[in-house]
Amino acid sequence: MKCKRCKAKAVVSLPSHNTAFCKDCYPLFFTRQVETAIRRQKMFTHEERILVALSGGKDSLALMLELSLQGYDVTGLHIDLAIPRSSEKARAKVEAFCELHGLKLQVLEVANEGLPIPAIKKHINRPVCSVCGKIKRHYFNRIAREGGYDALATGHNLDDEAARLFANTLRWDAGYLSDQGPTLPAEEGFVRKVKPLYRLSEFETANYAFLKGIEIHSDPCPYSGGASFTNHKHLLGELEYKSPGSKFSFYEGFLKKGRPAFAMLNKEEGDEVSPCGECGSPTSLDLCGVCRIRTALKEKMAEAE
Amino acid sequence: MITVQVEPDGKTVEMHKVRTVIAMLNRLELRHTMALIIRDGELLTPDERLLHGDHLLVRKVTSAG
């Protein structure tokens, strides 16, 4: 198989684009896709400060490197979840990556915030993945807002976005369908959120990370067994195999035709938000979800002692 | 015979009479965009021929959370 661009030996074949690239041309394809995403979705400019959420996986580290190579003003944010035999490895990968590439990094330890994930798993009677996600989103927004960043960038890729859209559609969840997209503008205490990898699949991001020599944290989270999105990704992967390009069409079609309709519906039904009485984060109640979890955890731990 | 190391599963399998990357992926019941195939530090496309004694690394790309 030959590179479509320079005819050298190809190392990455992409059926969804009906093309293949050599190791030198592939990063250029990746760069073009990220540039197109940023431009078409009006994500940010070179004058703005971007906070990039770094988990240590291939997507977030590839995003951080690519944005820095494109000359954007990026700072990494890693959230240390305090999960034994997992969090320390992820943090080490992120710290080593940022040091190697001379990139700015901020680390937040949830244990110091009264929210260690193992204690939440033990004491809070809710799916731990859901609570963990809520905590991460809370601190991504809060640190971006308090640090005066213009946008928060995450490494969500096409597979993440298509799987999430599929799940939301199966439930016809109008609230989530109204605000899913690669750019969510800043509003009412929420910083602008962007997903510059939304045009690229997991496979495409993994190839970029490999060719750029990025050392990633690839161990699955010990608490994430049987997460439903993994099954949805598998289903969509089969669809993509039989009909290359269908994943992107599904997501792009939603952005053009579906989301505007759901956004209009939610505008009529949406809850009003105000600052949390404890931390100032936006919430539709007196206390935000994370402050309520912290209080509940404190009470449950005191009862257990 | 070829030796295939599958990540992040941490398993190693030996295969006989497998002559191409796509045939190896079929044995593992993987589509080609579900994993990176690496031989001697180089990525391989699905049409690539395999040789007796090859050691391959199959790195699945789907993140599990």
C-alpha cells in the first residue's frame, strides 16, 4: 500500500477517507483535521489561553502536543483521582510528557478537595464512573474559570462523540442532545468547551500518538468495567466497517440538522442557574452537585468510623 | 509460526499459517481500525505480508474509560 500524498510505503490505512499515508505524511493529515475542526467550529484563536485536560491517555496527550506544535498558548490540567495502582501511573506519564516537551502543567489532587474516588466508590451509593465524571468536569470548569482561561479543550474524539450521541439518541435525551457538540460557548459561569479531535477517530489519534513517540497511560481504569460507551463504540465500529465514513456522517448530520432543533426545545424548558453557595460554580440548586457529594461523603465516613 | 502480543489484554498467542496482517486480525476477531499493528517498532497496514518467526504487537485503540 502506497502513501496517497508522496507514494512512499504507507503505514496507516484509513478506509473512512479511502486513503493511506506514510509515516511522514500522516501527521500532516492529522494536523489538517485539527486545523479544520478549530476553524469551522470557531473554537479559539492564537491570542487566547487554552487549558487542556490531560488524563495521560493517547487522545489528551496527542491533542496537547498538536496544539502546542500549532503555536497555541496551552496549559495542561491533570486531575489526580487517588485510585490505587492507577492514578500514580497516569500522573507520572502526564508529568514526564509535559517535561519532555516543555509544556506548562497544573495538577489537582481530588483527595486534597475531600473527594478521593476510592472513598466515593465505597460510601456513595451511585455509579462511581458517573460521580467521577461529574467531579472532573466540575474542576475542569472551575480551574479554567478561576485561572482566566478562554477555553477548556478535551481530547474527545469522533468515536467518543458518536458513541455519546448514539446513547443520547437511544434515550431521546433532549437535554443532552441540545448541548452536545465540539464547541460549547461560555455562558452563566461555564467556560467555553472545545473538542478539537472530533473529526478524528480513536484509531487515527492512536496512530498519531505512536508516530510522535508519545508514551501513554493505556491501562483501563480499575473501576470502569462494563462501561456502556465501550459497547456502543463496538456497535458503531461494526457499522463503520461495513459502511466506511458512516460514523462521521452520523455526527456531522446531527450537528447540522439535529442539534439546532433540540437546542430550541431546551431553550424553552431549560433550568435557570446561579452560583453554588459553597464554591461559586454554576448550579440550578443552592449547592452544586460536587459540593453535595463532598458533604454526603463526609457524613457517610463519619458514620462508618 | 508468528507470535502476537495483545495489549492492553496482556496475552500472547502463537499463530500458524497466517500470511498477512488482515488474516492475523481475523483470527483475533478484530477489525483493522480497532488496533495498531507493530513489528520491530514500525506500523503495518492490513495488506502487509507476515514472515515465519515474526513478533507482532497488537495494541487495541478503544479506551475503556
